[in-house]
Amino acid sequence: MKNLKGRAVFAQSGGPTAVINSSIAGGLIEALKQDAITDVLCSLHGIKGVLTENFVDIGKENMSELYALKHTPASAFGSVRYKLKDRSVDDTDYRRILEVFKKYDVKYFFYNGGNDSMDTCDKISRFMEKEGYPINVIGIPKTIDNDLVGTDHCPGYGSAAKYIATTVSEVRLDAIIYESPLVIVLEIMGRNAGWLTASAKLSEITGYGADLIYLPEIPFSIDKFKADVKRVVDERRVCIVAVSEGIKTANGKYVGEDASQTDVFGHSALGGVCSVLKSAVKSMGIKCKAIELNILQRCATHCASKADIEESFESGRQAVIHAVNGETDKMIAFKRVDGNDYKIECVGLDLSTIANEEKKIPLAWICDDGTNLTDDFVSYALPLIQGEPDIRRENGLTSYAKLKMIPFRL
């Protein structure tokens, strides 16, 4: 809707990234410049903060600290994993959100998150339209999983990929110092899409890469894994394995699934793949170490990609520009511009085409034996990890954003 004037609310949701705060910083700083936006608020802990009227006043923050968000990991305004029910089943939350939006004269709502967050964004937008409430709703993407459809890549992926590639090389350098055979298994995040694990391929550029890379896009076999490991150990003595937490057997069972535990979205808990594979290797009489990277891959701002930071900041900025220009029910996406040099532009995509969908690695980019990737993946991913950020430091350590977090009061 065009010509809206009122308050803007930003919120963050889902698992954080090294640059999710850069995205929201771009949005907050741009929103403060817009005449159509009377106040800029942040909802604490995602959509739950809207439901409880838990807002902070961004207009009272120091601009220098808002810019410092570009190099601050995690979600500065808190996150949440909260699933809105289908409104045909229970519209209680929707009506409460509408009540709050009316009370605070909210005309712009920005939700910064991944797949489930875009679903929430789409649901809110459609409900407000049905109720006739004038508001522009825009999704700001983030996910280290890189699995949002419609966008060339996701803010957060480049930094996580850079961290993983760097870690694989450093682990290999440590592993080769001894004479005895050794296998090291690194478990990397990724439920159904292997983009993060695939980034281990980039470690080859240093000369110290992974030997075997297993993605959830290809059915996994323990017997084949053991044969692959034996071949590499016989040839090279040391075998570095990068494996997705979401690898599945041919019958679709997650190798590391714990079906007894699920999150609020109904996803089975994953983890422990590296332990399963460690046991398999040890049964062959070969020494093995297991490393689960876990949250380190999403909070390593010290190893962030400058390209990722700047693109993330721009995605937040463009979200505000698109909203003020009258767009709604959109997610900001990156479109790679054709040409010899890497360049992207920001476009708005319909949320309905994105929510609850997953983008996976093209099978053509996976080698025939399922243990590595082609150079097409390298060409795709390499531009995303470029550049070293100019980080604010104090006493040799990163100086993170220090926000006042002053509650907003009507």
C-alpha cells in the first residue's frame, strides 16, 4: 500500500547468524531516515514481543552503536521459535497482533528470519489484508542454511561458509603432523540442504581440504562410507570428513535423528552424526576424532565475510525502501547480475512463493560418487566469502554493539 504513515516494527526470529544484526541495522538506520515512518521500534524476542507489547525505542539509540551491529553476532533484540497456528484453526494470536498494531499505529512490519519466519510473515500479511488493516509487511532473509528459494543466496551463508572452509583447513593442518593413520569427522549444520557442508569444498583452495563430503541430497550408506574412508586412509594416511547433520539413508531415515525430541515446528532433533560415524571408523581399527561445529558456525563474526556483511546490511535497507514505496507481502532477495564480475541486486519476491519451501544443492554440482562437489559450486560460493571486515576492537577483542534498549512507551 502506498502513502502509509506510521510506526515501523522490526523483529528477529529463528537461529541467528554472524550477520543477522547487520541486516537489521541496515533496516533500522534506513527507517530512521524516512519521513513516512514516525517511530522505529524493535520487538524483543520476535513475534512474541508484539503479542506482549515488548518494544524498544530505536530512536533513542546512538547511531554509532547501530552501525556496530554490523559486527555483532547473534540476535541483538532476542529471537524466538514460535509458530502461529493456521488462522482457520485459531486466530487468537492474529487478532492480538492486529490489536497491538492498531494501538501503536504500526504501518510497517519487518521480520528478519529464515523459512519458518517467512511463513509467519506471510500469515500476518494475509490476515491484515483480510481484516482491511493498512500495513506493509516485508521479510528480511537470513539463514546460514542458504535454503530460502528465489534468492541467489541468503545473508549469513557466506560468513558461515568462510568459517567452515577455514576450520576444515586448520583441522587438516593439525591432523597431518603425526605419522599414524587418523580420521577426523566434522559434523556441520544442515537438515535437508547441504549448502553449509558443501562449503568445505572451498578449503581445497588453501591446499588443505576435506577428503570426503557427504550431503543430505544424496542417500547415505554406512558401508559405502567405510569403504570411502579405507580408500582415503590407504592413499593419504589422514582422512578429513565433512558431513551434514541431515544425511539420510536410502529409506529416508536421518542417521543422527532423535525422534523423541522435536522443536515447536515439529522438526526432529538432529545431532550425533559424527559420533555414529566415529564408531563406524573405530570398528575398522582406525583412530577417529569427532568434531561437532554446532553454533560456532553461526556466530563467528571474527571470521565473517565482508561481502556477506555489506549485502546483509543492504537487504535490511532495501526492505525499508520497498515498504515505503508501497510494497507488501514480499521478501527481499538477491539476484545475481550476469557478467564477468560478481554483482547482485535486491528484488522483492512474493512471500507465498517462499514460505515452507527449501532450496537444495543442484545434483549436477555433486560428484558422481557423492563424496565431493564440482567446480560449479566453487564458482557459485567463492564470491560470497570475500573480504575482511573492519571490526571495531578494544584491548585486542571485538567491541560489540552496546545498546540502551529503552522501552517504548505511548
